[in-house]
Amino acid sequence: MSGDIILKAENITRRFGGLVANSEVNVEVKRGEILGLLGPNGAGKSTLFNIIAGAFPPSEGRIIFEGQDITRLSAPKRCRLGIGRTFQVPKSFDTMTVIENVIVGGFVRHAGASAARRAALETLEFAALSGRADTPAGELTPPEKRRLEVARALATGPKLLLLDEVFAGLTPSEARLGSDLVKRVRDQGVTVVMVEHVMEIVMPLVDRAVVLDLGRVLSVGTPAEVVADPKVITAYLGERHRAA
Amino acid sequence: MSAEALIQVIASGLLMGLVYALIAVGLSLIFGLMDVVNFAHGEFLMVAMYATFGLWLATAIDPILLAPLVTALMFVLGALAYMGVVRHAMRAKANIGMVQIFATFGLAILIQGVAQYLFTPDYRSITGSWLGGQTLQIGGIYLPWPQIYGGLISVAVFGGLYLLMSRTDFGRALEATREDQGAVALVGIDRNRVFALGWGLGAALVGLAGAVLAIFYYIHPQVGGTFALIAYVTVALGGFGSVFGALVAGVIVGLVEALTAVIAPPALKSVGVYALYLAVVFVRPSGLFGRL
Amino acid sequence: MTTDAVLPSSVLAGQSAFVWKRRSQLLIAAAVFLGVAVLPHVIKDVYLQNVMVLTLMFAAVSQSWNILGGYCGQISLGHALYFGVGAYTTSVLFVTYGINPWIGMVAGGVLSALLALGLGWPCFRLKGHYFSIATIVIAETGLLLAHNWDFVGGATGIQWPFNPDSWWTLQFARDKVPYIYFGLGLFIVTWLATYVIEESRWGYWWRAVKDNPEAAQSLGVTVFESKMAAAAISAFFTAIAGAFYAAFVSYIDPESVMAFRFSLLFALPAVLGGIGTLWGPAVGAAILIPVTEITRSYAGGSGSGLDLIIYGALIMLIALLKPEGILSLFRRSPKRESAE
């Protein structure tokens, strides 16, 4: 795992009217790692996530991707540079089949539809969705929809994949499959940043974790370090998902 | 143009605009409630006009007194239209927007055909009503009493709507269903019942407008189309789902239309309204008061 | 991802199944086109041939409308504008300047495409009903302007001078068959355009924009450009059909080419047949147009309104019973997932 920084969030501040969702947040993502973006409800994880993804701009601060300032770039342009993302509530293209969903993303890397289709078939294999290739996306089960979200984003050939709470509501066995998928994604050379609530899944999976609370960075480090950090324990005190 | 003539134009435009607002608010209400645009709205207006005409013909009772009855009849028609047609349209798995456009559009054509079958395409009018042909003269300004009546009714209705929405259980149920269709079921509000009543209310409102218009407007099977486009533009201008928006937009549309007719050939009077609509939504894509 | 070098057999199987499906679509299309081409020699009745011309033309226009409305999800209810621009461009160029209608046709198409781009720029920031209503008022404005513009004949319209029968000027006094073939040709062109686009970047991007613009953007789709491309292509072909219509009827005025009912007639076949599908508009047109024409001739002449009743009831029935369109009768019904 190389140590260079693929993405930097520099002094990100984001206000929504009177509410400060992110305050002077600094995060560095190392190439090839799986980074967890954690924190209790209202910590500002989703806001930061969306700023990195290009859904809306920060009020202050910059996002640097591979040395390039992308703060003002639109989501499609970020995608073409190599940032892919999933949505917390899967936004599948319901009138299209599973494979067609994936092909949409493929045009970032392939000029023609047949090349995109071939790549999509491979991606579906990778995400264990081959059997559902011709199913309309609206008919998938929730865990399948999650995998489709990931497969679709992967089709764009990202260097950095942003996962938005992909583990929420999964059964333990589904979560294990999901975990395995994330690891295989990283093994392909893709850096992963995941926003997550489900501690039991995330802690064994990530290489490092950034914990946010009330819009600020609370703690950064390996899972073991973060779990032992008294600030983190205090932030989660009273929450059901106690860092164990 | 003299100041008097200008005031005349503005007053006429204002009164007509209030009627446009009345026509539009039913449409806006239905949309705000359930995201459905009723493409048969103009035909509801036409039915109300014919109903008023037919009842007047049969009973010789003045249209003003017939208005409550026509309104009630239209309420029933609206509720039936929901139960019979729209409820099924909303079962579509995809393209719901388009299904309801074309389902209600088919209904519109059907109603037109029925009207033509029953009444022939001939133009009808109500002659000999109390207000018909009477004008109020203030200085050099002549305001036709039917239009004044229409404006007053419209203002009264909007006042009543405000009270209905904010003070009654039904109004609150309407508002709640607008906010979150799924959640209301959890608190025991029957969604279908609210929708049917909503459609009834929407139809009743445009029905009242029809009862008003019948006094001074020619009645024929295509009259709905004339007002329908103005109604849609008014609703969109004010913002779909906004009752207040329908009122404001209606008045603006009436004024713009009247003023355009002065500076441009009368045949082009609608172009001013269209240009206004495009200008507004260019800056505010959901109309003046709509939520996106 | 794995390289192209070694693909699992399931992937290869998926590829070849798809190629076969595409090829069979072409074969079916060829068979249908051939069948239609033979029809005029079997059906000699001039009235029915007239209906054929109109059916083919509306099928072609609806197919074009489908590109913007069915695939890209932008419901235009003002396509009569482009139809009229095509009709008027050709007519004015031919009647006033003697320019050949085929050239006029292309000119009308290009003009409409440019118009669509110009209008798209402000309009595509609008969503849903706001967009549809904008298209209606723009078309109505066009209609009113045509009424009041003497250069294009105002309310009187434009009459094509009587010329001897010729493909060069696209005029045939009594023979309908050449028009049938032109209509068929136009439909084939629009069908092929849809067929090619379906399996192209635009085809996928448009459907993504229709289903979920936000997700589309996260996958690299430039939403605005996609809508513009769809609008331009759709307007181009619609205008060509309008030019054809002008040659066919030899006389146009604002009401006969730009009225709102045309905008609806362009959209209805696609909606009823199956929006966003390859054959939906054709199937819809094949049912709707003959029904419209025949009910109007037999039931509507007296102003009884029966034609409207039948027409309206038909639209309602199809919209309610088969909201996905008639073609969905031939597709497998979705399985019910226990998880949902």
C-alpha cells in the first residue's frame, strides 16, 4: 500500500443557514486504503461525504484530488477524474435492467456500447450479480440493490470509491458478503472511503478511521487507536453503538 | 390612453384575474395533494357551465342561486372522477406522471364528446339573469356586474379556503397528506378518502367558477380548452400546490392579459401571459411559491 | 477489473445472447417494413391509403417524440412547433423562392434542431409539469405568431401551386402510393435512428437521466447536454415529417400544422404503445390513427361528438388498463419479489 495522498479535504466548512455541519475539517486519504468516516448522528459525515462527491460545494475550504483542486468541479467531471460514489438510499435506474444500469457507468471508460457491455458483464461477475443481469433493477432485493450501487460505480473505473452507509440494515451474512466485496475492490487498487454507522462491520474492515462529532474531526487513527481514544468514547457515550 | 381608460383596463384585468385564480386553485390543490395534474380541469369548468345553463333552462332560477347546487354537483363529479379514473391511473408501476396526464386527457375528450352529443356544438348563453348585462358605473369606468360578482366570489372562496386549510380537521388532513402521503396512513387517515375529497373540493372550486362564468360567457363544448391553458399557466406560475400562489398568479395573469391586449393585437393577448410565465420560471423553476 | 484476455464463459454467453437479440430485432423490423411496403398493392382503396400515409407519418413523428419524451423523459407537449417549422420552412422556400422541397425539408429540420437547442437552454432547467407547460406555451406562441405574420401567409396560410406529378417536387395529384413509400421511408429512418441510439452512449445516458438525474451525474452523465442532444434530434425528424405533410396536403395554415392537438397526437401513440420502447410509437400509431380517422369520418362529421367519445374512451382505457403501453402485453410480467 503506497503512502501517497489521493484525496485531501482542506479546512472544509459547510453551513446550512445557521447550522454549521462541517467545521474546519481536514482529512487525508491515502491511496489504496480503506478509510472509515465515522461518528454519531449529526456528526457531519454525510455532509463531508457529499462535498467530496460533488453534490454541493463547501462554504469554505478545498478538496484536492490527486494534486488537483476539484472544489468547484461538477459531479460528472469528478466521476471522469476517477471518483465514484454510491447513494445511501439506492438510486437505481428502475426502468432499466441490472446490466443496463451498470453499462451507464461504463461509458466513462469505454467509447462504444459493446465494450461497455462487456465490461459491465465482468463487473457483474465481480459483484456477484451475474444471475440478475437481465432483471429490471426495480425488482432487486435491498442487498442486491446495494451491490448494484457498488457495481455501477465500479463500472466508471474509479480510483476512489465513496460508499455511503452500504451496510445499513443488512443481515450478518449479507454484511459479510458486502465486506468481502469491499476488500476485493480495494485489492483491485481502488481506494475506498466509507461512511458507516455499523461499528461491528466497519472496524474490522477499515485500515484507518476518521471520527467526526458535531462537525469537527474528533480523532484519526487505526481502529484500535480510535476505539481507545477517550474523546471518542465520550462522544458515543449513551449511544447504543458503543465502540467495543 | 387616458387615465380612466387605463384604470378600466386594470380593473377588468383584476376582476378577470380573480376568476382565473378561482379556476386555477382547484387544479393546484389536487396537484399539491397527490402530484396529479388534472388534464380534464377545463372540461370540469365546461360541465359546470352547462349544468348551470341546463338548470337555468329547466327551472328559470337565477344562476346566482343555482351556484351552490352546481358547486355541490361538481364536488360529486370530482370525487367520482377520482374513484373511477384517477385512482386506477395511480396504480401504474412506472411513468405515473404520463399515465395520469393521458388518462385525464382521455377523460377530457370523453366529456367534450358527451357535451357535444347532448347539447350540439352550438354556442349557448344565459339570457335574462339578474346580473347579466348590468354594469356598475364609477366616474368614467364601467364594470360589468357579473365580473364584479365573480371577483367577490373568488375573494370569498380564497378566504374560506384559508380558514378550511388552517382551522378544520379536513384541512389539516389535506395538508398532512400533502406533506407525507405514506405517514398519514400510520395515523389512521384514509389516503383514498382524502384524495377523493380533495378531488371533490378541486372540482367544486372550478365548478363554482363555471357557475359564475356561465352568466356572462358563451357556453360551448370547447370552452374548457380556452380556459384550461390559462389555468395551467396560472397554476405553474404560482407554483403547483400553492393556494396563495394560485391567487397571486391569477391576478397577475388577468392584469398582464388585459394590458397586453391594449398594446398588442388582441389576438396576441395570451402571448404576454406566456412570456411572463417563461420569464418567471426561468428565474424560479418551481413558480413563484412552489416547492420543488 | 479482469482484462479482456480471459473472460468467464458466462460473460461470453451473455455477450452472444445479446448480439443475437439485436440481430433478431433487425430481422423482425425488416419483415415488418417489407409487409408494409407490400400493403399499397393489396389495399387499393384511396381512403384507406390516405389513412396509411397519415399512420406512417404519425408513427415517424411519435418515434421522434419518443426520443426526447420516452427515452430521455422530458415530456414535450409542444412538438407541433417543430412540425410547423418544418412545414412552413419547406412551403415558404418552395412557393416563394422555388427551392426544391427536399432541400427545404433538410433546411426545416436543421432550423428546428437549432430552435430546440435555443429553447432547451432556458427550458431544461425546468422539471416535470413546469417543463411540459413551458413547451405548450412556446408552441402556442409560435401558433399565434404564425397567425399574425404575413411573410408566412398569416391566417390564410400557404398554398402549394399545382405541378405535374414528380418525386423531384414531391407532389402527386391523386396517387397516394408514393406518399406511402415516403412515409414508410421516413419511419424506417426514425426507427433505425432509435435502434442505433438505443445501444449507444446517448441511449443509455438518456434513460439514466429519465430515471434518476442525480445518480446519472454521479456516473459521469452530463444531464443538460444529454437533454439538448435528445431535443435536437427529436426536433430534426419531427420537422422533416412536417415538411412531408406540407407536400402531402399541399396547403398549410397555422391551425393545420401547429395546433395543440398535433402535439398530443405526436405523444399519444408513444404513450399508448409503450413509451421508451423501439416499437411502441408504431404500435400506438397503428391503432390510434386509423381509429381517429375512421371515427371522425363516420361518427364525427355531423358534429355529434361520438367520435370524441370513442376516442376519449379509448385513450382512457389504454392508459388505465395498460399504463406501460400495449407492448407490455408481450413482455413477461414482473415477478413478485417476497422481499418487496
